[in-house]
Amino acid sequence: MISVARDLIADPCKVFLFNWNWKAGLLSGMFRAALFALNWNLMRRGLMLTGSGTDSLATDFRRLPAILGDLLMAGPRALARVLRGDFA
């Protein structure tokens, strides 16, 4: 967790220091945070893992579109639950 926080802070700082452009640093940090969240969710669902007892890369690639669609729809589903009043 410390390395993730370090990367989220250090990357935008490097971009800012070398380019003097705060927008590029902010965009870089947001992109890195989004990729971290995507990778974390994929691994939590059993994709892109290595070692014994895991699926093959071909199986992961076959499951990837459905899981990405599910992740993309998580926000709209949460918004719909809030608007309906379903918080359970």
C-alpha cells in the first residue's frame, strides 16, 4: 500500500518538476490511479494472476470483456440504486 501511495504522489511530482506543467502531472496521477483500480479489480476477480491453481492467459482473455463491462456498469448501477432508494 505504501508503494502505491508513493507512486501516486511521485509520478505527478516528476511530471511537474520536469515539465513545469501541473495539468500533465494531475492527468498522469489520475491515469495511474485508474489503472491501479482496474488492475486491483481484475486480480480480485481472479484474472491476470500467475502461479499454480490459476487459469490460463487465454481463459483470462475470454473472461475479460464480460468483467470489463461489469466494471464499467458499476457506476450507473450504483447511481440507479441511489435514485431508487435501494441502499442494501
